[in-house]
Amino acid sequence: MIQEATAKTFDSLIDTEYAVVDCYGDFCGACVMLEPVYQEAAADLAGIRFVEINITHEWDIAERFGIDAMPTLLFFRNGQEVHRIEGSMDREELNRQIAVMLYE
């Protein structure tokens, strides 16, 4: 399950053992390409919270985290950012990036 965040709910959603946040925007082709991969991972991987935030509308989050490309995936462990990656990717690459969060 993917939870949609706003500036008001963002901090409470990432305050968990593991969270991955998809920072996407309106009219972003790469974001559209990443969406089914992200949804599949969210359905398959229990124990990780998957969050989406539309930074076109929630620009304060983009500013807070210095996001200047879409999509950007932010990886959090216990509420702290531990990793990030920009751009679309396939499921294999997303799994590798999640492993960075889990095991490093």
C-alpha cells in the first residue's frame, strides 16, 4: 500500500523503521514510468512504508530536501534520510536501492 503525503503528514509517515518516498510531479514522464514499478514493490515488500508526495504541490518538501529532479526516491531509516536516487528505474534497480537502505 502506498500512502499519499502532504507537508502536514510527511514527518509522521517517514517516522518508521523503513520508508521509501517517491517525490513526483505533475507532467513528469519519468514519474509515470516509475509508478507501476513503485506500486509493485509496495505490494510485495512488507515491513517497508511506501509514500508518495507530489512536490509540484508540496514544494516546501522539495525545498526542505533539496529535490531538483523528478522522480526522486528518498530512503529513510527511523525517520532519517539514509539514501536517495533520481530518475526512473526498473524493479531490479529499485530492489538494489532498497537493499542499500536495509543493509548498509
